[in-house]
Amino acid sequence: MGCVDIITNRTNPKIKQARALRQRKERDASGLFLVEGISHVAAAVEAGAAIEYICHAPDLLTSPFAKGLLAQATARSIPCYPTSTEVFASLAEKENPSGLLAIARRPTTEYRSLITDHSSWFVALVSPQDPGNIGTILRTIDAVGASGLLLLDGGAGNYLHHGYSLPNLRWSL
């Protein structure tokens, strides 16, 4: 974080890449996705997600927890790029952004590795259309002890940067 210049230009390659990840086509092609918000980025770091880099707006990032999170990411050699408030606003989908987002690599999981014993059981959704419904189903299957959620045949993307917490990464294919 220390001597990195603040990104003030929206045409910076990292900023352009992050903005492009709003499009499902780009997420699918690159294998990357956005994680927006302090709690979501914290969950990604805690889960050991493959974070490519973090963008943050120092003027917006006032939370001591978030600042500690940046220090933790830097200690893990995750590149952290400070941006101006205006540049960060061009990336964020939220109206009042917290000032923190990460670009992470989609995990690849071999289906057979998900089955750890004979008591493993999953719920499968075919082409779910509403991200809110996916979140509700995730919370429900977690409450009843399911092993995971399988999203089949597209539909609402499971790597959107808003509306999901990172723990669903371990539940999704």
C-alpha cells in the first residue's frame, strides 16, 4: 500500500479489467469475478480465495477492520491498488460504496472431490433466474446441513460481485 500511486484514470488497465467483469461474458472468458464490499472481501480473504488484486478508495475506507484487512492482504502478497473516489465509484455497483473490492479467480473443483463420504448430499438448481432465490436456497440448505448447492445450465451467475457472500463459492460448481 505504501508507495503505490493512487489510480486516478478510469482507463488504467486494472480499472478497465475490473469494470469489464460486470459482464458475464468477460467473467466466463477470464475466470475472474468481482467481490464488492468489506464483509465480502473479508470472507474471500478468510476463505483463502485466489484474489488477483484489491482496489480500494482510501477516502471512502474509514473502517479500522477494512484497513486491517488491507494490511493482511498486503502481507499475503495480494496487490492492493488505491484509487480516487471517482475511479472507485466507476467500479462499484452500490450507491454508497464502502471503498473496497477484490478481483478473484473462480475456483475450479472436481465434482468427485466434493463427495467426502456417503452422507454427502447436494441440492441442484437448473438455470436459476433470480439471485435472491439462490441466496435464500443457500441459507436454507446450510441450515439443514446439505453438503452444497450445484448450479446447472447457467441462469443467474454465482460470481456476481453483489448480493452474495463468499461462502457460496465452496457450494457452487
